[in-house]
Amino acid sequence: PGSATGDFAPEGSDEVRLGVRTMLAWARAAGGWRWLLPELLFFVCERFTYVGADFWLSAWTEAAPEAAGESSTVASGFGALFGFSGVVDSEADQRARLAVYSGFIFGN
């Protein structure tokens, strides 16, 4: 019957602690910070484009002429970030909104 050493709790314990040394060892084993940092940035950008595409479709749908006058949500404010406001009333406006959506999709 030995005692726990380092970063780990005794067997049978519900408590699990993860120390800094363990995290640094894991980072080195995973390829080091030169690999982990770009991977983390890639993941954050990928999630941003995924969620952004969903918000963009919501904003675009709310801007449809059929939806005019309905209550607005956060998604309609999202369209304003890209310079769009009001109802989609022209083919050029549709193309511009499609271009933004395409950017989200290709970023994903």
C-alpha cells in the first residue's frame, strides 16, 4: 500500500488532479507548442466559421421579404456587422449575401 506521488490521486479516489508538469509533458509528447498552438488556432477559426455560417443563414432568412416585420433576433444584428440591413430586395443584394456565406463555408 503505497502513497500517491506526483500529480495523481490514490487509486479509488474520486478526485483527479492534473498538474502543470503533466500538461507540459503531454504537450511535448503531442508535438510541442510549435504544433499545438497552430492546431488550437485552426480549431478556433474552424468553430468560428461553422457557427458564423449558421448565424449568417439566420440573418439572411430574417431579411427575406416574407419575414419583413417579424421580430428581429441576434442574427439580424449579425448581418449588420457585414454592412447589410433591411430586407433583401435585389439580385445584387442576394449575390453579396451569398458571397459572405461562401466565405464562411470555404473557411470551414
